[in-house]
Amino acid sequence: MNTEQNIQVKEENSLPELDLSILEETEEEIIQPVELPENIETALNKINDWFSKVFLNGVQRISKENLDELQALIITAHTTKVARLERDIQSLKKIMELYLNKDPTFNFSRITSILSRIAITCKTIRDYKNGKQLSPRLIKLLTGTQDEKKEYKKIIAQTLGVSGWMTESGFVGVTAYLYDLSNRQIIAATNARPLTAMKYMDRNRYRRSRRSSSSSANSELRNIETILNINTNSDISMNEFTSASFQIWNAKITQAYPSKLSLGKYLKLFRYKALPWISSKFKTIKYDDWIEVQEHIHNIESEGLSLFPQLFGLFKIKRFSEMKHDDIERTYSFKVYDKNYNSMDVTISDKGRNHYTIETFKDLISSETFPPWIFGQARIASDGNMSFWPISGIWPLGVMLSDYRIIEACDFSLNQMKFRSR
């Protein structure tokens, strides 16, 4: 690690401590009753009849006639006054048009995911109409408020991890995941740019100070570094979200999963030292049993909170397997085990954007310097197995690097760390 990196660590250590006595208990949200139109049952029957016909014939046999019928269903869904149902059927029509036009960007998983979401919404409408007790989140599906932004005068939050990413559609971005201690929810703040805009940016100006000079990072990593350091609309760079706790004023948060924090000009943010990871404040997002994790994911799916059901949290890792490289698929893979030795699969594509993550895990596994907690994303893969994507490593008591510095957290996609062997 270079001298500039050591300077930055000292600056982070000099941050003031956050006084948790200012943390206020939030009042329980009052969910208003939903008024459904009288003809809702007729509309749901029409939607159900169309889906039954499609499933009977097979999705692969979708025709232009089916699309015309789907257009009529959009009007039918509008009469239900459930905005989410109408939007999802519109999205389904666009996806099916890609299929009929043999568009290379089409993917069948997108159809199955959105069909599941529509089915959940229809079931929720029927259950509510029949007087079944529903969770507040499910009721929000009917009102559309799960997509609305809720304003908070002040929240207390701590960074769980920061991740750099790129999409096949040509975007590069950085997402910071924070735990909102005020409302006990995980929120995500993202800054992204199209790749076509990157060539107009002065990369040298925004190069990260803590990047190792010996790094073999390619243009993908340099693009992520640029996004990490340029200011957002709120004049805050994503670099400020690393390894800290915050008081955030005028936060506008979309009620989804994970919730989305808007980085507008109105946002004010003050940094403090990160809270101790052993604090009981984080217990609601800590998991040490993968069977329990699977149940949480099924709950998220049943409540229609996400098109692709997933669970973000702090996962207690008991053991790692050896890392394997697949030359044909160009992937690295290993397993992470819980206290009962249930496993989740970690698969990392051998691409430039994942260089830091791959090299850091190679060193972690070889040196046996395993982080007790990993913040990441768990989901159920198409083959039914549990899949895990690691975002950051957490060492509550600290861990020593090869240069004798001690850290408590490491963002895998942004840092290539070398650890001292046990």
C-alpha cells in the first residue's frame, strides 16, 4: 500500500464519534385502507384467463395475437386502480415484443420473474378483497406507495459496503449500502454513468489516492475509480460513503428492497467514525443460518418486494472452501459455510471489474484470514441452490494487513488487500 493510502486511513481515524443518544425511535407507520373498484373481480378473471391460455400453450408459442390481447389487458388493469399491476403488464408486453422480434437482449428469466410478480399482485388483491390480514408491505403493493419517495428530516446510518459494477447495457456505477439505524432498513445510494460518457472525463483528476501503484487494474477498474470519486448531484462523492457512520438530513428514500436513497442537491451528510460492529444495533440484519436465510428470501418473494428475490445482510461465515478456477466458463468459485455447515455458492466472473475481488479472496483463503462477517447478497439460484455475492468483509476486532496496518472493513471490488497469515 502506498503512502497516500496510509494518510487517508489516518484521516478516517480522526473522524468524530457518533453520539447514538440522538437516535430517535420512529413512530409506526399507519397504513390507510385501500378502496378497490367494484369491477375488480371481473378484471382479475380476465387477467387470469389470459395467463391460463398462455401457460397452456407455452410461453415459447407467444404470438402477435397474444400481444394484442395483452394490450387490452393493460386497459383492464388500469380499471383496477392498482398502478403496479398496470405497469407490470406493460413491462411484460415490451419483453414479449423483444422475444417476437428475436432481439438478442431478450432473456426468458425476465418473463418468468415478471409473471411471478403479476401473480403475487393478483393474489394480494384477492386476499385483501376477501378480508385476509396482510402485511403493511403487501398493502403498499395495492396503493403503489412502495415506489414513492418518503422524506426523512434526519436519519442515522452506517455504511455496510460499497460496490463497483458494470452492466452489459453499457453503464458503470458505484453503489453504497447503508444500514438506516433510525428506521431499521438497508438503503442503497448509487452513482452511475453511461460508458460513452467516460471518455470525456479526466481520469487522472479523479484517480483514487488509495489505489496501489502496482495494481494491474484495467480500464474497467479505472472507470469504477472515476465514478467513485466524482461528485453526485448532492456534491458528495461515493468515496465519502466508505467506512463511516453518518447523520443524513433531508433524505428521500424509495420504499423498495433494498430502499433507494436519492442523492439530490437537498441532501446534507456528516461523517463520523464507524460504530462498533459488535453493537446490538446491527442484530436485525445478521444471519448465521443459511436455512433461515432461505426462508427470508421466500418471504421477500411472497411479498413481491423484488423482481429478483434476494436478501442483503451481514452473514457470519464459519468456513470457506478452496477457490477453483473454470477455464472454460472463465469463473472463480468457492463455498461459504454457516455454523451448521450448510453452504452457499460464490461464483465470480473472471472479468477486469472483478480483479480486486478475486485477488483479495485468493489472499484471504490462502492466508486463512477469514472475515467473521461478510456483507453481501444471498439469493436462490435457478438450480435451487443458495448463491451468494460478497460485497465487503467485516472484522469487528480488526485484522492486520501485510504492511502492518489494522483495518475493520474492506470493500472487495474497490480494494486489493494483502493480509498477514495467521
